[in-house]
Amino acid sequence: MLDIKLIRQNPEAIKAKVKTKEPSSESVIDAILVLDRQSREIKTKVEQLKSERNVLSDQIGALKRRGEDASALLEKVSSFGDEIHSLDHALAPLEEELIQLLSTIPNLPMDDIPVSDSPKDNVMIKEFKQRPVFDFPFKNHVELNERLELFDFKRGAKISGTGWPVYRGMGARLEWALLNYMIEIHIKNGFEQWIPPILVRKEILFGSGQLPKFENQQFKINDPDYHLYLIPTAEVPLNGLHYDEILETDHLPLKYIAYTPCFRREAGAAGSQERGLIRMHQFNKVEMFCFSKPEESMKLFDQMMASAEEILQGLDLHYRNMLLVTGDMSFASARTVDIEVWLPGQDRYYEVSSVSNCTDYQSRRSQIRFRKKGEKPELVHTLNGSGLATSRLMVALLENNQQPDGSVLIPPVLQKYLGGINRLTPTA
């Protein structure tokens, strides 16, 4: 959430920045300024009344000590109390509406982010290896699966509906190998592993920026006793670990990872090309999340990028890093770089990691602060990044490593998790 002081001090500059991410937010800022002015006027009036009440209370005390009649002043003080109560009652809904409107404004992009509303304008800042070239008719992962029998999409649909995968046999083992490999790399790079809940409270989703904007993309439990949501990413509970806490500066930065399944309703909008594992309601992901002092957050950003890239380089996959333009960035992000792999069967690049610096946007919503010795607490910076999402990574491994006979070579870095197996072989 943005600092109301920034909006108050330079509303036109903030409008211009916000407009590069969400043009419709400009009118909301005007409404925020009106509510802010109204609430501050009420607060000022309340403080004046309290100050006058304190003066009168002193006078009443003096009258009583002299044995004089203070009934007139007591009546006046009582009326002040009634007015203060009335003003506080009027202030509460104003502040609630103000917070609600502030929560709909996205984070401001950093100054060097290219301004555009088209993903086509994203800037490639790095490329690793070249696209694979096949000298035989290659297949997509769904076609490869017909003989490899790694997934069972029909039974997944029977159990839960479309968009809910079932991994079987070597497909399940390869998925688990990927997860173990990724966690091992991140731990080597100084990240601490957590296993968080996959159901969270509404305020935790709000704190990470998922609510209220993305309410219709969440799965939630319809239960009178539990008002919980399934997580769309481990970013949500990892951010929530330090909800409403003050961290000691010596403990920063905190570098966390967590493996969780992730749940998103958006998969239902997939097109005919995005079959199989490309876009699903449930998928597996290892998430990186960092808490840092403001001056160190870009250093952490680079470390997270390096850890994600190390995984892809170990798998020997062609990828590219794309700096996202303002209109393609996530709601809470001030800077985002997507790592995209080439999927031959789809004839396009797909994101497997998205690393974002959210500055103090999430920490303001979650009230996560740190304290330097002898100073007032200030907000931390938070960063998140996929490290990585396995479903599209699985597709990349299968499609890029396929052989003319329908078999698939397994990268050496994964073989130790599979008992030395180096190739997936068709069953028939």
C-alpha cells in the first residue's frame, strides 16, 4: 500500500506514476485525497476539543480545591465528550473507506522501468544458450505423454475437473526430483527452508496484496467456522510469517524458501494451445521470499535472480530474462524480471520465474518493520520470486530433451534423485 503522505504531498506525480500501471486508478486517487482531507479535519477538531477539555478539567480541579461551584464547567466538559464521541463515530467509516481505496492502488514502478501497457515491449536483458534445433518431427509434452505415461489428465479431470493434474510413476518421481534439486540449490545459496500452511486468513492475503483486487482469482473454504483461502503462491504465507512484527536490524536480511502447491482460479481461461501442464488450477512451486533493509533490497534482488538462473543453467535449458514494462508488472511490484524458457511444442516462451522487488508496499499493508538501535521502527522491503514453478519447467525438460524414438534424456543434476535413471523410455 502506498504511503498516504506521498499522495498528499505530490498527487499529480503519483497519478502519473500509477497511470503507467493502471490508468483507471487516477480517479481513485482524487477520491482518496477527498477522504484524507475529511478525516484529517475531523481528527484536528477532535484534538482541539480534547485540548480544550483538558484546560477545562484543570479549571474544574482548581474550582473544587477552592470549594467553588464547577457544575457549569462540568456540563461543558460533558458536552465535549459527547461531541468527541460523535466525531470518532463519523471518523471510523471514513478511515475504513480510505484504507479500502488505498489498497486498490498498485505499487509505483521504479524510475528506470520502461513505460508501456504492452508485454511486447518487455526488454530482454539476458539470454542463456540458444533455442534447440530438432532434425526430426518433435512432439509437445501431451503427445510425448501418450507413450511415457507421466501424467493422467483424464483421471485428474474425473477427480476434480479440468485444470487439476495427476502425476504418475516417473512423472511423479521427476517432479519430486525437480523440487529437491531446486531446494538444494537455494539452501546452498543461503536461503532458509520453511513449510508453511497452504490455507491462510483474509488479512494475510490482504497483507501480500492479493486482496481485495484479486478476490475473484482465489479459492476459499465455504465453511461457517473457517474463513480461509487456499494460497495462490507461498509468497503469501512467507510474507505473513512476520505480520505485525518489528524485526531487529541485525537479523536482516531474511532469505526464505518454501515448497507448496499453489491454487489459482485463472486456469479456466486457458486456450486450446495451453493444454496439459501449461496452465492449471493447481501446480507446484518453490518460492523465494526476502525481508531487507531498504538500501539492500536491490542487492537481494540480484541474489534471487542468480539463484533461479543457477537452477536453469544446471538443467542446461535455454532461457531469457525479461525486464517487465510498467503495464505488465504485478500489482505489488516496483520492479519485476521474468525468466522465460522456450517450449518447442508451444512455439513460444513461457515464464517459469518472476522475481519482484515490492519495496515497502507489502510491509505497509502487513506492518512489518525493523528497528535500528536507538531509532524509530521503519518499514522493511520485501522481495519475492519463483524458484521455480515446476509445471512449465517440466514441459521444458520433456520437450527440449526429447529424442527421435520418443524417449527423453534426464539432465545429470536430477539423476541422483532418481536412482541414476538417465532417460525416460516410452512404455510401448
